[in-house]
Amino acid sequence: MTHRITVAGSSGRMGRMLIEAVLASDDCQLAGALDLPSSPAVGQDPGAYLGRATGLQITGDLRAGLAGAQYLIDFTRPEGTLAHLRVCRELGVKAVIGTTGFTDEQKAEIAQIARDIAIVMAPNMSVGVNVVLKLLDMAARALKEGYDIEIIEAHHRHKVDAPSGTALKMGEVVAQALGRDLKSCAVYGREGVTGERDPSTIGFATVRGGDIVGDHTVLFAGIGERIEITHKSSSRVTYAQGSLRAVRFLAGQSRGLFGMDEVLGL
């Protein structure tokens, strides 16, 4: 079975990694490449940076870019992703969404769209990160008394949302395991005289700089010991390969909203 895939944001860092992964795959075919109409990459061959001719052109025309596709892989911005999904629903194109920074209202719209098409949405497509989420659930249940929980994440200077979607997902997993609501217990910044730490809170710290692909650590700090669960990405290739696994999973789904835990059978 050949999976025909269109990649959104095809001239960006993640878009190029996705195109390279699709072209290198035995069971996937690049069906289209999308970018903003104002992008200087429009009209270019999406494989040009690899020295490969695909016979396609990067386009800013959403419907033209999706015309031959069964799947869209989208790691762009929330507003753009939603616009893409609305057209995907019209055309019956399934979607893999790695975009982060959605509001609750935007997430609700995605869930509504998923009543008509199959979507995999995850803040991180890495297989390793999704295994870490399972480890965090186990750790939080075992360490729910006497341990302060802090989440530290670092990304490259170009990332526009903070904390990262992965960090927030880690916080959600931990909070759920503890029977808490992350919205009410999260602390996103500390400055000045803050007073003693509230033991019921989950803290977040954000670092932005250089070309850091993505580092995440969840710290369980007790009296006399610390447990740290860390994942570090050295390349976006892990996100690309996870996205292709999500595409293969979607081949067996007609509609519904899924996460990477379901893709990986976790």
C-alpha cells in the first residue's frame, strides 16, 4: 500500500525533514507540498534542497496541494492548521497534526472536524517522548506524596510558543495521575518574593536559545533524593519518522481523533 502525503510548511525546518522522510520511505509518496502564498519557495521543486526532482512544485494553493493526497502532515501554526483541516474535511483527506499552541476553542474545533475525518494529533511525534509520557504517569502515581514537581524545557530561538506543547502534555499527564487539574495548579513563572513553594503546584521553566531541537526534563524533588526523567532530541528526524507511523495507523481509520499513544499501542 502506498500512502500519498502532502506536507504543509514544506520550506521550513520541519517541513524539509518530513519531505526527506517521505521520499526515503518505501511505502509513502509525496503528493504535494504546501507553503504560504508569500513564500519565496512557491514554484520550486520540494526536493530541490536534496538535489532530487520530484516533479512537484511547492504551492500556496491549498486545494491544489491536497488534490492528489490521502494524508496531510502539518507542523505549522494553529490558525493555518485549522484552515487546512477545514479543507481536509471537505476533501476527505486524513491528517497528522504536530502543530502546538492551540487554544481550548481551537482544540474543540479539531475534535469536531475529527467526526468526519481521521486525525492523529500530538504535541510530540517522537516515539521516545511518548514512552516517557507513560513513565511519567507511573512515576507520578508512585511519588504523589512528598515530592515537588518541576518541568524544564529548552528549544531553539525560533520557537514561538511557551511552554512547549510537549512540556504542557507532560504536565497534563502528571496532573491527571495526581488527580489534579493542570490549569489550577500550574505555575509558569517565578519572580521576586514568591513565598514558599506550594506543594500542590507543578512548575514550568522555559529556555530558548540557539538551535536546541528539544529538551524536556520532569523533576520530582523530594527530601534526600531527586528523580529526573529526561528526553533530549538531537534531530527532527524522530518527529518525521513518528509522523509516518501515524500515517500508517490512519490507513486503518475512517474518522476520529487519536494520539500517539494509540498509534504506538501504549
